[in-house]
Amino acid sequence: MNWLRDFVTGFLIGLANLIPGVSGGTFALILGVYERLITFLNRLGIRTLLELFRLLSDWFTSGFSATKGKKLLSHLKENDYHFMTVLLLGTLTCILAMSSMMKFLLLNYFTYTYGYFFGLIVLSVIVPWRMLKSPRASLFIPALIGIILTVGVTAAVNPYDKALNKSQLLEQKYLEQTTKTLQQTDETKGTRFAYIEKYSTGEYIYIFFCGTLAISAMVLPGISGSLVLILLNQYFAVISAVANIRALLLDDLLFLSCMAAGIAFGLLSFARIIQFAFTRFHDRMIAFLIGLIIGSLYSLWPFKQAHVIPEFYIKEGSGVEKITNHIVYSNANILPQDTTTLLLAATAVGAGLITMFLFVRSDTKAAGSEN
């Protein structure tokens, strides 16, 4: 049943990547697969990929011989490809299946969604703490640096300002859209693999750059790739493209492919830096990651200052849509405004605590059985 656990772990990592302020690296760390993931990525390179291709080629050209198949399977197991494949499948399944739901939850149940993740993170510090080889007072310094870094990044990015600026840019496009015929838009809506020039060449190049930066941040627990996309003003464009992927619009597919290429480039490059840091400064690195996780609680505080935008414009499919009285939450933390909201949010936090407790307990049992 290890494959099921790895799939669920990948699913949760994918879920974390959909939430601004939550790092996929955080979930990889608290679910016990972070160092294994970094080790796998650090091994990837031209030489290892060529070796894999050679083994695959030998298996095919031999007519799927059992001997060549066993050699290929042995290579895959030794290099942890089976683990990474299941983990990646879980992550992609979550992103494709949950992007629309997460968009809905964030728009309609923001406080309770953040409350659930807040509960998950509170208990998760136990996992990296157990990874310390020699706990000592001097590790407080890298932990404090991690806290300051996460809080600083979160405080510098105001989602309300970003959303308002994006809406204002799209307002003119909406006005132009309503004054001309929608015949072309109507025709392309029902046509799969249509190309309607939804993005410019510069936007394709920019999203590659954004993907590289976002995944480099995402590898570090506590630093949210989604938050980086918000800072770069691309979060809603990405999540909308993912949510609209079933329409098979070539523009969205190419847009996401460019981002995926940037993610692959950033992931392979940054993983080597992380691996080096773990090898040379293990406990200090873990303490820094603990600080990042603790700092992420600031961004996940469920009660945020809300702003109502009377007319809010967003990209939807091949056009621009207007939403009236759209609520956008800022990065300013506040106290709960009423008892009902407090109780419901506390329930969501409790659900998050219980979920993480079950994972921590199962991880402890698994470690005990291995010993």
C-alpha cells in the first residue's frame, strides 16, 4: 500500500500548491518525503536520462524481453522513479481535479479554507523537529531568519492591490468586447484546439520565467509558489488556465506548457543547491525550514481584511467577464468579527489538526516498523 500513501502525499502537495501562502515544499517536508524528493531531483541530469532512455530502447528492441525488462525495472527502483511517478501522478491529479473547486472555495469560503490549512501547519512542525540530529540553542538563529523571510514576503504582497490592478487592466478589454460582435468568440468556444491569440508572445516568455521563480520558491517549505505567482501578477491567469484545460484551447495549453518548461528548469537547478545545503549544514538547514513553516502561519491566519470591489473583471475562457460585488482579501490579519465565524473557523482548524495528527501518527508507526 506504499503506492497509495505516495499518491495521497502527492495529492496533498498538489493541493498545497493551489493555495496562496501554502508551500508544496512544506507538505513534502511534513509528510516525510522532502529529502527523498530533493535527492531524486539532484540525481536527474543528462547522463541519468540518457541511461534511462538506453534501457528503455534495449527493452523495446529486444521485443520486451523479460531479462531486459528486469534490468529496466531494477534501474527504476534503484533510482526511485516509481516513487516519483506515483507522487507526480497524485500532484497532477489534484491540480487538474481540484483547481476549479479550490477557486470556488477561495472565492466563497476563504476563512474556513485557510483555517483548515492553518490547523495542518500548526502540528506539522513536529516532523522537521524530529529530523534534527542535535537540537541546540544556536539553531534559533536560522529558524528566526526563516520566520522573518516568510512573514516579510507575505507582508510585501497584498492580494487586494494585485487583484484591483489586474481588474482595471481588463476593464478596457471588457468594454471593447461588449461593443463589437462576439461571433468569433462564440465560434471558438465550441471548437477544441482553437487558437484565438489569448496571450501575447511576451506573456508566453514571461510565464516561463514565472514558472522558474515559483518552483524555486516552492521547493523551500514555507515559501509559497502560488504567493510568488501573485507577486508576479500571474496567479489567477494560471489557475484559470488550469480550470479551463478541459476546453482544450490551444492558447491555454501552450501557456501552461511554457510554465511547465520553466518549472522543470527551475526544479532541476534549485534542487542541487538544496541538496548541497542539506549535506553540509543539515541541522541549520532543518532549523531554517522550521522557521519557514512557522512563518507561514502568518499568511495562513484565517481572518483577513476583506475588500468589496463593485465591478471586478477577470479572464474567463476566451473573453473577459464582469463580477459584481466581488470580495478580495488583503494580507492584513484581523480578529474574527463575529462568534459564528470564529466557531466555524475553529472547527476548520480542528479538522486540520486531526488530519495532520493522523499523518504524523502513521509516519511514526511506519518508522517504528522499519526499525
